[in-house]
Amino acid sequence: MATPLSGRISSGPHALLHEEVLAPQFAFEAEHLLPWYAAIEKVLAVEYRRMGLVTADQARRIGEALHGITAAALTADPEHNMSDIAFAIERHVESRLDSPVPAWHVDRSRNDLQACAQLMYARHQLELTGRALLDFGRAAHRTASRHAATPMPGYTHGQAAQIITAGYYLAALSDEVTDAVDRLLATYDDIDRCPLGAGAMAGQELEWDRDAAAGLLGFARSRAHALTAVASRGWALKITGELSLFGTVLSRFTTDLIAWGGSEYGFIDLPDAYAGISAAMPQKKNFPLLERIRGRTAHLTAFHLDALTGQRNTAYANSVEVSKEAGTHVLSAFLAARSTLALATAVLENVEFRTDRMAAACAREFFGGFTLANRLTLDEGLPWRTAQVVAGAYVLAALEEGAAPQDVRPDLLRRAAERHGHPLTAPEKALAEAFDLQGGVERKLSAGSTRPSEVRALLAAQADRMDEAAAAWDLRGKRVRDALAETDHLLGIG
């Protein structure tokens, strides 16, 4: 007969509590946290052996019982394990030992055990999400590279503003991705502090080597303060906050793609396999995938707010409200982020820019107004603000006469300048330079501009940053794998 789990409570959980709370929590932890619980228990066995509380053979047998543990081997049983994953693991190991190991689990608490397993799980999910973000960024980078010199209209305030290139626009998305990846790596490093050894809240009574235990679990260091180790779930807020932040950025880029895919713009197209139809209007080709992506980014903000409000106004101590309920949708945030990124990656890998439509849109807009004002100041000596007024007056006069941007009308420009007391010497030259379509991107000389050579330089730097980020994720993942393998080696198993 198994030893009772509590001397304070005389029965297992009520069926309602089991069905509505404990069994679902048990199933979740068995599916997602069990490998981390097992890894932690192995490290504890190593520590017990180091302190001389268990023999090497006992530590090995505990490790072997943990090594092959699977979710199928565990059942949420109100009477046998109180429907608690930690108790279920304890029962599982005890049933596989030839004889009792009295000191096993001495001076232990479930609080730091759970906090550590949750953090290891979150750390792993963060790595998967960081890699998905890199895949998306590289898709943006490849598409941007193909269109570094493809002109298209750039918009401010919903109005045509300046000529840019499609590659320049997508390089901005790639730039946002590299920033986000760097922040996720920084978040990983910030939360990479092991809670194990903190006990219930005040520390433990044995001389646990917390730094050694942290190293065997692949952490960079241990969490210095015992209360913070078990009370804080700041990692959940930091991670979901970063996912929400990038989701907001992605929603803005997706809004542009939705507009550009509409019939009024017609700048982009997607293969039929990624498109939709109208049941009533056979002439339509819809892009509901873009709407799905933008819609899903909203979930990332909602999950962050859920985690935030779940912790707000709670006591600063370990509690089920913070450790379990407030983190209910953290996995949903990870999954939503990776699903959204997978869809967005498919869009960028398959999008077709309709260069004819974009070139036509560039040709019909007076994008050279800014350049014209520059030339009037630099070549003709007009004060800058006066040059702006004259350039605007020329555009207005050209529109009134039905002239296209490429129709050079020096008479209109000369008249506008003379009204402000500034006769011009070479209005034809100023107009020809201002409204040259290709010149609209080539004349941007500053670093980081839409000039194709600058776009390629930006993309080259971004490629280096992505390679560095990929190597950083590889290093962190390898550190965890190597640490867990070292634990098995120390126990003599595996």
C-alpha cells in the first residue's frame, strides 16, 4: 500500500475538482512538461548523491526509472496521486525501485520544481518561435533581394508620397524581423536563470549546489533570490509581450498587402492555391489568407493581456493563480505566433509583384515635387520654403491643364517662380530631373535609402545578422542538450 501523500487532508480531490481543474492540468503537463520534470528529477538525484544522501546505485536506479517515463505511463488518479503530475512521477519512480530510498525527495518542494519545469518548457518554445521568426525573415529577405530595383509608389498619410522600390519596402520588414529576433534572444538570456533549489519560497535547509544544478539543466545561471525564483512569472509577460509587439508590426505590413492586393491597386498577386473566391461574384479573386494573418496577430495581443491581467493584483508568492491560471494561454501564444509566421512566410515566398501596375502608378503621380524643390534651391538659388511653394504651384498648374508628370512644361514652372520674384535660368533641366521615374530612386544618396545599391547593402547586413542569430539559437539549444546528456552520464544511464 502506498504511503499517503498528506497527513492534513483525509481524502483525494472531489470529482468536480478533478474533472474541471486537475485532470486537464495533468494532461497538459504530461504532454508538454514531462520531459522537463524528468530532467529536473535526474539532476536532483545527482545532487542527493553528491551530498551523500543516496548511493550511486540508488541515484542510477532513480535515473533509470525517470529515463523512460512517458505520458502514457502516468494517470491523473485522485486517490493514488491527487491528480498531480509531481506526485504521479514520484509514485511512478517508487514503484520501479527494488527498495525504498528514504532520503529521496527530502528537503524538497513542488514550488521550485514546477517553476523550473515551466521555465524550461517556455525556454524551449521560445527557441522554436525564434527559429520560425528567422524563417519568415529570410523569406522577406529573399523576396526583397529580387525586387531591390523594382519601383513602386510609397505612401504617407494614405497618399502617394515618393517613389520607392518593392525591395526597399520588404527590407524594412526584414529589418523589423532582425530586431525582433534579437529581442527574443535577449529575452531568452534574461529568463535563463534556474529557479531550482529555491524551495517553497524561503530557500532550503540542505546545502544544495544551485549553480551546478542550473548548469546540468542547461541554464546560464541560477536565480539569485529564492522568493523571486518561485513567485515570479515575469518570463511569461516578457515573452508574450514580445510576441504581441511583433504581431502588431506584422499587422501593419499585412494591412499594406491587403490594400495592394485589392482591385484599386492590383500591385500584388498570389497563386490560386493561396487565394479564395466569391460564391456570388465570379469575377473576384480574394486573398482571405492575408485577412487570416492580420486577424491572428490580434490573438497575440490578447494572450499577452491575459497573462498580464492574470498576474495583476496577486500576492507576490507562489500561487496556483499565478503559476497555473495566469499562464493558461502561454502555449496558445506560442502556437498562434508560429502558425501566423508559417502563413506569412508562405505569402512572402509566393507573392508576385505586378511591376506593370506599380510602374503605371508611379508614372501618373507627381512624385518629383520634392526633387523639384531641391533643384530650385540648389541650382536656381530659391530659398527652400519659396522653392516648396513654387514646386507646389507647378504641380497644381500641370494638373489643371491635364499635363502628366513626364510632360515637361517649363512655361508653367517659369510662371510660378516669377510670381514669387525668381526668374529661372534652366527650368527644363529641373523638370526633367525631378520627374524621371528611375531617377526617383537612384538619386537618394543617403545610407539606408531606397537607392537599389543601398537596399542591397541593407540586405547584406541583415543577412549577417540573421546568420548570427541562427548560430546563437543553435548554441543555446546545444547547451541544453549537452547539459541533459551530461546529467545522464553522471547517473550512468542513457
